[in-house]
Amino acid sequence: MKKISIAIIDDHQLFRDGLLSLLSAYDDDYDLIGSFNSGASFFEFLEKKESPDVLLLDLTMPEMDGFSVIEKIKKKKLKLKIIVLSMHDDGSYILKAARKGADGYLPKNVDAAELREAIFKVYDGEKHFSAEISSRMFDVLSIEGNMSSKLTPKEKEVLLHIAKGLTTKEIASKLFVSSRTIETHRLNMMKKLNVKNSSELISTAMKLRLIK
Amino acid sequence: MKKISIAIIDDHQLFRDGLLSLLSAYDDDYDLIGSFNSGASFFEFLEKKESPDVLLLDLTMPEMDGFSVIEKIKKKKLKLKIIVLSMHDDGSYILKAARKGADGYLPKNVDAAELREAIFKVYDGEKHFSAEISSRMFDVLSIEGNMSSKLTPKEKEVLLHIAKGLTTKEIASKLFVSSRTIETHRLNMMKKLNVKNSSELISTAMKLRLIK
DNA sequence: GATAAGCTAAGTATAAATACTTAGAAAAAT
DNA sequence: ATTTTTCTAAGTATTTATACTTAGCTTATC
């Protein structure tokens, strides 16, 4: 049987080393072709060498984050499977990865056997999102499901000011527009997120990471 | 020179393996006496064997989390240094660890040299919080500094309902008290957190992880 | 050039929140 | 047993937010 070729992208050594160790438990099944500390160095590598079958990818990295790496892979129409291996068991992160086209998502507490299962599954064209992961995605989806569309830049700007405790009037004078405009923005956001008032707007927005 | 004895507590294999790999870079300096997947198994080990000099500890674990491990160590008055090695670069986590008595805090992107430096520093009785870490702590402290005291259980209950979008009247009837009582709770919280209105109350509370 | 999306703004009425304070009863802590 | 904290509640005036709509103008997008 052909070995599955694997690459790792992660900015921290600890994680890369840990993954290497997990992979080595089933050494005969894999062919590790590279371990990279950034998306850039991975794409550099691809210019000379062949693409791996499966990419193990961290999300939070400086400069080019995991999401951008997925985007670039899809843009280049590379035929490799992507497993996101992230420290964030946060629903919105997982969902975003899935939307961008990740084939699997593993939380931090993987063991060698679970990792192996995921790799084989995505290599065979299946998706791998664990039950726990799926339920978290579901939480966010249930909020988003009621969200008719994304917030516009101006709306986000207003949202930030609301979170800071500014009143409608204060925000209006800060942005040089009428109070009614700010009210409209706020009310539009409340409709989009399907919430009843400003307090729920803030808490829902923070859950969805529209503000941090 | 005597080797520094080290133990690791982390629930995920990937992390433990990664740490082992990082430690092996300066193999001669350390004496790894144990690697544990839970606080319980570490304390079990301590009943028979001697305590390590330095403990590398993860925060987020099932059952007994890292904070509880620190507490138990302090209660038992064990003389070992604790370095928290966490995936959370979140100010409130770091601060909580420091308050409980952690001697150092390292973010996820440690390399072997940084880890070594931290281990030697805490072994010598110093504290090790990197500049980045310290600044995050400072962010939370600056909010907390203006917080006269903690929220009471009832206040937290009211806070949750506010975050869900309930009005004062709705919360009052839900908790079988007068609207004025709920108002008092809300206003007291606003004073404690030094915020101007409900929106800022929610955003600040979420930053401080008073609600999730 | 047409279509869609985003930003701007307003009318009118009602509901809710906020600013300021004070204070008694109950529960918890010491 | 006493002190402290928490929970409860209210008065009055003012400010802010919300409900429900409509709509012109500007800026992208195709």
C-alpha cells in the first residue's frame, strides 16, 4: 500500500514536535514530506516539490493564518486534503475552517489513533469532524441561521462603539452623522442577528467573534 | 551541577510529546521524572516518589483543571516551582494562574531555549512572565483595578439574563422580585465594573469572562 | 447601464434605562 | 453574638432605546 504523504504547518515547535511524535506511532502508514513553521515556507516548498496528500494545519499563526493558507490552497486548486488541528475548540473557528474547505478538524486532545483515523478518512474523501466538534459548530450555526446577512463595515464600527458604552448620540457626533443613522445601523444589526436589544446584540456579537 | 527534576501534567499526548521533544534539546540539564495526563495521576505519583523541582502544567484539562492543581500544591505546601504552559494567551487566564501562585507562564509558541530560560529562572526563585504575557495581564488588571469588588451570585444571575436580551421587567418576573430590585442589581454591577450602560456592562463582563 | 448593497435620515409613539439616593430585612461570615 | 455582605425595594426626573416604516443618495458589482 502506498504511504500517505503528509505535511505539517505550525508556527510553534512544540506542536510540530508533538505531531511528529504522534505520527511516528504509525510510522509505516505515513510519509512525512515536510514540517513548516509558516504558510509561506510551505508554498515555497511546493514550487519545487510535489504536494502532500494530507496537510495538518494550525489556525493561529502570525502573518498568514491557517484560514489564509486554506484559501490559497483552494485558489491554486491543489488536490490535497486539509485537517485543521487547532487549539481553539471554539465553534466559530471550526465553522469558519469548514466553510473555507477544511476536510477535518481535530481538537487539541488528539491521540495517535484518532489522528490516524482522521487522516485515513479525509484521504478517502470523507470529512472528519468529531461529535464534540460538530456540536460546537451547531451552536454557532443556530445563531447564524437566524442571521440574514453579514454586518457591513460601518455597522461593525458602530457595534464597537456600542460595546464601549457610547450612547447613540455620542456615536453620532463621533462619526459626524445623525443620531437616526446610528439608530438605523443598530436596529439593522439587531434584525440581522435576531436579537431583542443592545445587550443581547453585544453578547451575541462577542459569541460570534464579530467583536473581541 | 545537579540536574533539575521536571514533571509534566497535560491531558493531551500531543502536547506532552512536544514538551518532551523541547526538553530533550537540553537533555543534560534536566531530569524528567514523570509525564502525567491528569492532576490525579500526578498526586498519586507523589505519594510514593519525591516531588520534582519544576512542574510544567497545562491549564485546560477535564476533571481537575490546572488551577485546581496549583491550589492543591499550595495547600500541601509542596516546594516545587510551577510553570503554566497554556494555549490561552488570554489575560484573565494568565492573571488567575499568577494569583493562584504560578511562578511562570509560557504561551504556546515556546521554543526549547525559551523554555530552558524559564525553567532556570523559576528554579532560582525568580518569576517568568514574558513581556507579551505581562502586557495581557496588564489589560485585564486595568479593568479589574476599577472594579471595587466581585459580583455576587444574584448579580451574576441577573447579568446572564441581561446578556440574553431580557428586559428589567422580564427578569423581575422570572426571579419573582420587583423591577426595581433588578435595576439595583444592574446599577450596582455597572458601578462595580465602572461602566456607563448595559452594553458596556456586557462587553466588559465577557472580557473578564464573568459570562461566556 | 443596470442591479444590488450600503449609507444616510426621519416620523411618531411607547417602553426602557439611567442618574442620583436611601434603607430595611435576610443571610453569611467572623 | 456582632459585623458585614447580600438581597430586597422605592422616588422622581431625564435620557435613551425600541417598534415599525419608508426612502433618497452613493458606491460596488456585473
